[in-house]
Amino acid sequence: MKWLIAAFVALGIQTSFASMETIERLSPSLCEYVKADDRSSIRKKLKTANLEIRDVYIGFACQPDGNFNGGSLLKAASYYGATEVSSFLIKKLKKEDLQYVEHDGKKTFDWVKEAVAGGKVLDQNKSQTIVAEFESNI
């Protein structure tokens, strides 16, 4: 019985590492799709990898690029004005993931509001639309 429990624990740990490897491998391409506001490519990539965004969202991070300091997919979508991607993410994510605390210590929604108010996004109008959708879902 003990070996059976150990096998399940080992299998769970191995699956966890495999998922993190997959997430690390997919992050750059997903971030490029976010920049391009390409929701369908994100969905296809996740489906091919057999991942549900709501189960692995916290693991994805976009690297700093120009004036974007890096962060979650939703933060990147807000910065780049990716309305299709942000709408997809807002609808699919768990409520607590919408209140995720980013690497800079701010909740995603708080950062988005501040960035839009301060003009620190690429497309002010699209990002305001994202803020409105964000507000209606949290």
C-alpha cells in the first residue's frame, strides 16, 4: 500500500514538472499572440498542449518589452490593447485570478486602471474598454 501511495505522489510531482515545462515553453508564443490580439491562436495552442487556461494561468508570464515591464497575460493584453484576448481571459479565468498580485506587488486590475489613467498603455481607447469589462467581471 505504501508503494502505491508513493507512486501516486511521484506521478503527481512528475506531472507538475511537465506542466511547468510546458508553460515555460508556451509563454513566449502566447505573449506574441497577446500582442497580436490573436485569441484563436491562444486557444489552439492551449488545446494542442491539453491545457485549460483557468488551471494554469498563473504560470504564464510575458517578459519585459519596450515600455512594458512584463507580467501576466492579462496585464500584457491590457498594455497592448488586445481586446479580443482580454475578453477571452476575463471570461475564462477564475475570479481570484482576476485579482492576481503581479510580480510588482500590484493586483492586475489595479495596475490596469493606473496604467490607463496614466496613459501608460499603447491604445488608450481599447484599454479603457478592457477596464470596463474587467470591472463588470470582478
